[in-house]
Amino acid sequence: MKQLRIFSLISCFFMVLCFLIFSFSYVSGAEETPEAREARIKNCISCCTNKQLVCLNLNPDRRLCAAENQNCVATCNSEGVSPSAWSDCWSQSDK
């Protein structure tokens, strides 16, 4: 009798846990709206522009800063898929 009680308690706990996991799985996987995606890309490109200005102040080679800016903008347009030294702009753009 005691084993049946323990088994039913564990089964109940497992079922509640599964219910909670499956009922909230759609919340975490929510996609951005197109407007939010465009705003995030604009924020990212703005961050790239700011980093280019800092680069120009620190580095006399304008071509290097322009190349890094192009890579950063490409990262923004690909939504973080392409690599860039300034890829932190994409991760900060959702704030």
C-alpha cells in the first residue's frame, strides 16, 4: 500500500511537470514581429556606426575601420549569423 502511494505521488508530480513544460514551451519560442526585427537591425547598425567612430579615433587606418564596419553591418543584416569582430552589436541590439 505504501509503495502504491509513493508511485502515485511520483506519477502525479511527473504529469504536472510535463504539463507545465509543454504549456509554456510556446512562450520561450516566440518569434519577433517584422517591425521588432527591423528595429533590432537598425539598433545594431547604429552600434556599428558608433564603433566605427571610436575605431577612427583610436586607429589611423581608415580602411581597417571601414572593413570592420562592413563586417558588422553584414552581421546585423544576417541577424547575427555571419562573424564579425564587433558581433556584440547584434547581441546588444535587442535591449
